[in-house]
Amino acid sequence: MTEEFDASYWEHRYRTHPASRQPLPGPQLTAETDALAPGRALDAGCGEGADAVWLASRGWRVTAVDVSPTALERAREHAASALDEAQAHRIDWVEADLTSWAPPERRFDLVTTAYVHAGSAPAELYARLAAAVAPGGSLLVVGHHPADEHTAPLSAEHVHFTAGEIAAVLDTAWEVVTAEERTRRSDSHGGATLHDAVLRARRLP
């Protein structure tokens, strides 16, 4: 049976799982954006807010979007405890469903999304996110690589992809900076090594 990763699924998941004690930003995000000059960022599918909080601490003005009210409540609490008041005010929390929500076009210097389950139209979702990147800005997409045996049992289409498949959504207005498979250690999987697909691309000025 194919699982539906819709709004009710994510809200139920967050309500029935304890909050992360110390949410940490994704290692692919920190590796790929550490050297970027801060500007306006969109964190699409922010969950409990670890990436958004890290970006705000680095000087970014962040629009953080998630479909789950519980996730956003936890994210706000995490920001309040981890950031000073000025940094916390750099984050705008938005409740929206990424499968239908369209961000403003060419608005953000960085659009980042990690492990988002795109539903039935992944190319459409990533095209909408790419359209939100301003000239000279960056798009970062991180997801489950097909080689990852620990996430393979997820019973939904379009959960796994390669960086090349996402790069194919982009046109000639883009420079692909990173397109590769990377590994990371996951405490939530008992310290297992997981395989990520990582794409970073820059919209040409």
C-alpha cells in the first residue's frame, strides 16, 4: 500500500513523536551554505526548525515553511531558546502545504529543502522552488538517494531521487555547483550511515 504523506500524516507524526532535544542543522546545508553571504532564505519544509535557526544565527532573514502546526510550534520554541531576540525575529514562520503553495518568484538568495516528500509531481514542486531563487542566488535540494537501504522501505513514490534527476528540472539559466551522493551518520537510525542526494545550483545573474 502506498502511503500518503499529506498534511494529516505530518501533523500526526509530529504529535505522536517527542520533540527533538537539541535539533541540529543538516550537515549538507552547513557544508554547502557556510561560505555564502547571508541574504533572504526560504527553508521549504522546515520541520522543527533546525536549519532555519542555524541560518538566522548566521545572519540570514528566513522564511520557514511547513505544513504541520505542531512542527512550527516546536520550531518557534527552538528559535526562542537558541537565538537572541534579534536573531529570532529574522525568521518568519509560515504554515503551508508545499505540494500546492507557490513562493514568490525570484525573491530569495537561498532556497533550501531537505527530505521533502514531493507527492505525485516532484518536478513541479522543484520547479516552483527554483523559480523562487533570485538572480545570483542558490538552490539546495537534499533528499534520500535510491541507494539508501535505510529509507528504501518508505512506501511512497518520489521519496528517493538522484541529484541528476533534480538538475534535469533546471534550464540553461542555472550553473550546477554540486550534484552528488553523500553519506551521513544518523542517530535516529541507530548510528547508521545514510545516503543523500545533494544538489546545489546557482541561478546566473
